[in-house]
Amino acid sequence: MSFLLETPYGLWVAQPIIKAKGLSKKRRTIGEVMFQRLDEAQGRFADVLPKKAGGTLH
């Protein structure tokens, strides 16, 4: 599983670990999701959102 979030301030990606839940082989849970900024993204689906004028990320 992976997540990709685009904001006017850039692209953010996360790929959490999927863990087995208890003794069951079918039940699973998602580990902690840690987003990292992806500045090198290029291609057809990168930079889809318009840039905000004068906006900064704090």
C-alpha cells in the first residue's frame, strides 16, 4: 500500500508496513504512516495543482 498526496506546496508520499493482526492469516492492520516530501517527482501526474502565489509551508 502506498499513499501520494499533492498539495500546492509539493508532493508527499508514504508507504506504511502492513502487519498481521493476531494469529489470523487474513486479518491485517496498517502500521504508522509517515509522509516524506518528494521533490524529484516528474511526469504526467506531477504538478497537477496550480501553485499558490506567495504561499509558503510552515
